Amino acid sequence: MGASALPIIIFSAIFGVVGIVLPIVAPKGPNRGIVQCVLILTAATCWLFWLCCYMAQMNPLIGPKLHQNTILIMAREWGNPLPDMDGFQPEHTDH
């Protein structure tokens, strides 16, 4: 599963508006520089955090933890029986 360009473009545009357009139209006043700095830093850090979270989903480090019976049943049902599955009968456990 690879990255789709559409979410990257959309979120980059949103954070671009916050970090580029809004500082330009910030209201005049004694704290205008601080407001502009806050908007730029907020947009940059939020975009970077979002990008890291989005990219981390492409290659997860942790996979699902499945019970061995579940793996064997999935393999059998999907037509990929495992070699040691001859005569396998899944345990019936009540949870």
C-alpha cells in the first residue's frame, strides 16, 4: 500500500493557508509579529506531525496479534493451506 497524493496535497494546502496566507492578513497591532510567528510555527509543526503519522501507516511496525487457530482458519478459507494443516480442527473456545 503506497501513499496517495491527494491527502498530501489537501493537507499541505490547508496548512499552507494557515502558515502562509493567514500571517499575511494578520491584523495590524503591537503583537502582529508574534501572531505571524505563532501561525507559521503552528502550521509547520502540525503539518510535520500529520505527515509523520500519515507515513507511519504505510509501513506499520506492529501487526495484528492473531491466535494460531485464526491464522490457520484464514489460510484454509482463503485457499492458502499451510503445510502442517492436515487434519486440523480448530479449537472451539468460548470467550
